[in-house]
Amino acid sequence: MDTRLWISLLFCVCLGARVSRGESIEQRLRMHLLHEYDKSSLPAGNITSIVMRFTVRHVNMIPSEEVMELDAWVMMSWSDDRLKWSEITATHVPKLTFHIDQIWHPDIVLFNNANLDKMGDRPPSLLLAYPSGEILYIYPSRLRVPCVADLTNWPYDVHNCSAKYGSWVHDGNFIDLELHDDTPEVELDLVKSFQVERNLTRGQWKILATSLQKSTVFYHCCDEPYPHITLRMLIQRNAPVFVYTIQLPALALSLLTGVVFLLPPAALEKVVVGILCLVLDLQFLAYATATVPHSPSHTPLILKFISEQLILTAVTVILTAIVVRLAKDPHQDSLPHCVQRALAMFAACCCLGNYRRLASKSEMSPYPQGFKGEDLELGEDRDFIGRSYPNGNVPGTPSSGNNNTQGSSRRAPYDYLLLGAIIDRVLLVLYIIIIMSNMVTYGSVIFW
Ligand SMILES: *[C@@H]1O[C@H](CO)[C@@H](O)[C@H](O)[C@H]1NC(C)=O
Ligand SMILES: *[C@@H]1O[C@H](CO)[C@@H](O)[C@H](O)[C@H]1NC(C)=O
Ligand SMILES: *[C@@H]1O[C@H](CO)[C@@H](O)[C@H](O)[C@H]1NC(C)=O
């Protein structure tokens, strides 16, 4: 008679004998199956196929470590004929559980594990066995895989990360890997928000695409193929808050510096505003550097933008100091006539009619009409006027000096004022052009 049948018969007899002693069928079946079971040898002499499935529960990326963290349920199933009981017991036992140490299980590990010290480390789990010899092993795992983080486009950075699974020692002739699906299941914790039409999620990352792929690798050492399963994730940062904390402030700061060129050419406040902008830019750069992760191989564009803004502001302050100096300094000689004419023409183009009028009025009449009104507009002060006229005469007051030289020296500050105003206007246009071109260059990370 067939040995198998003998065993079955024996088992049934034992079953009958032991039920009376209060042992459950399940317990006796398990004891029977594990009798002389060698958990080190593979279930079949030939290839054992492991079917793998993944369910992704949560994704996180740690850019500072360039590591992707993935909470997933890993499912493996294979068949072990030694644990088949569909033929040997009359009583229906739908499934049995075994502790992972009790039976053979594949040495599938995460190859690109960022925690090398915990390679293959799994929480103690139970395996499920079915009457046909099918074994199902599901375990929750937090995978940490290295993933080169390209942060150039922060906060719109997309990362392509992969986790590679395979048997550590068995080649494809003994353990083969198969995929249940082409893609992992994705079951993120979504909470329906009742206030807004939106799903609330945990974490800062949005999954754009996932895929599972089987590949076979041949290593230098051996001729045998080594099958691997690669889980790929394409994830994108999902942090709209940075629009409000980084992008909008960066934009606002770059516009703020332009104010310097809008102030009157002789106003000392221009320099103060410029330096204030410089301090703000510096502060903001420090804040952004702390907030935006960066790596040696990729500098985030937004940091470049803020840094360029800082340099632009510094240059602005220097140029502004020169313009203020030009407009405020006491000048003895007025500009040559050809320059004056050019300035007048230029002023008309730059909508600086008021300055031009002032300069030409001072040329024609000794007393500039409406001087007081334009005084404020020009950002001048009494001190300036006093200093501009070495003999202490306020312009316009009929004085005893030589009328000709008086007129020339009186005209001088207005010429320079006009020159300062024109330079300011040109710088403003230049500044706007630079800002525009910066926005085009960095638009992909500044706007949303
Ligand atoms: C077992 O392996 C041999 C060669 O190693 C092969 O010819 C045979 O088809 C395999 N059997 C199964 C069931 O895979
Ligand atoms: C991710 O990277 C792999 C190779 O490393 C490439 O084959 C795949 O196309 C990439 N996926 C995307 C969406 O770029
Ligand atoms: C919220 O999630 C559900 C699935 O859980 C989905 O069907 C629905 O379209 C989502 N709503 C929004 C606004 O994304």
C-alpha cells in the first residue's frame, strides 16, 4: 500500500485516539505536519515560485538623508507540498497558522535597504497555510530606501525612487519571483473633510505613479540568473504652504527693492530703504536655507533666486548711494550745454518733466516758480540748498554777487538733480528688466 495512505490512516487513528484527550484537531494536524519537517530545505527540489504583492500605505521622503520611507504591506505566497493536508484529514480544517520560525520561508530581502543593519528584519509574524499547501505570508514593513533627491525644482520636486527585492542566496533555479499585479495597491489614509471639498492626507508627498517590475540579473560570480522585483514610486512634494511662506515672500522682496528707485533722487532715505531691503533679503535667505533642503549635487533654484535678489539689492544700494551723492553734492559748475540738452530730451522720454522744468526754470529766471511745492517732491531740504550755495544765498533772493556766476552755480544742483533723476529712472527700468528675466528664469519655482 502507498505510504501516503498509510500515514493518512495512522493520522486518522491517532486523531480518533487523541480527541478524547482534549487536543484540538488543529493542534494535532500541526504536530503531524511539522513532524520531521526540515525548515531549512526548500519546499520543492525544483523551483519554488514566490508570488509577491505590495500595498503602499504611506510615503515619505527625507531629503536631508536622501532616503524614501515607505510603509507597505508585503505579501508573499508560495506552495509547500509538505504542508498539504487536503488529502489526509476527513475533518475540514480551512487554514492553519504557523509561526515564521516553524516552517520554511523565502529569504527575500530588500536589496537597497538604507538601514543595512536591519536587513531582512521582519516583525515576528504568523504565516497562514491552506489545505492545498499554499502558504501566505503578509507582513507590515517600513522600507527605507536610498533615493537620490533632485531638489533643483523645490518645492515642485519629483523623485523617482525604487525598492528592489530578491532572494539573498538562492538563484533563479531555486527561487523564482512572480508578480501578482503590475502595480502595487495604494491605500493611503484619506480622511474626507466636511468643511472643504478635499481629502485630507497624512504627509507631504503625492504619489504620481507606481509600478512593479521583474528583472533578472546575472552577477559576475555566477552563471545563474537572480530574479529581482523592483517597486518604483514617482512621488511629488505636496506642500502648498510654501506658496505662502517662501514663494510669495520671495516675490514680494524682489519687488520691494524697486521702491528705492521710486524715491526722489536726492532723498537719503533711499539708502536707508535699500539697506533695509538688504537686511530683509539676508534674513529671508537664512530662513529659506534652513527650510529648503539642499544637497551638494543640486542647488534649489529658489535659493539661487533669493541669493541673486540679495546681490541685486546690494548693487542697488551702491548705485543709490552714488545717485544721492550726485544729486545732493554741492556742485560749482553746471554740466556742459550739450549734456544739458541731452538730459532735457531724455527727461521728456522718462516722464521727468517736472525735473526738466525745474532745471530750465533755474536757467531762465533766478527764482524757480513753485519751488516750495517741488521741494518735497525732490526730496531736498533746506540744508541742501544752504550747502549748494557756498555764499549762503537762498536761490531767488536778489543778491549782491555777480549775476552770471550766480546763475551758473544755481543751475548746477538742478542739472545734477535731473541727471540723478534720469539715472534713477534708467536704473528702475533696468531693475524691472532684470526682475522680469529672473522671473522667467526661475518662474517654474516661484509661481504656483
Ligand atoms: C525540474 O528541473 C529540471 C531541470 O533542472 C527540469 O527539467 C524540470 O522541468 C523541472 N521540473 C519542474 C516541475 O519545474
Ligand atoms: C525612473 O527611473 C527609472 C530608471 O532608474 C526609469 O526607467 C524610469 O523611466 C523612471 N521613471 C520616470 C517616471 O521617470
Ligand atoms: C477623495 O477620495 C476618494 C476616495 O477615497 C475619491 O473618490 C475622491 O475623488 C477624492 N476627492 C477628492 C476631492 O480628491
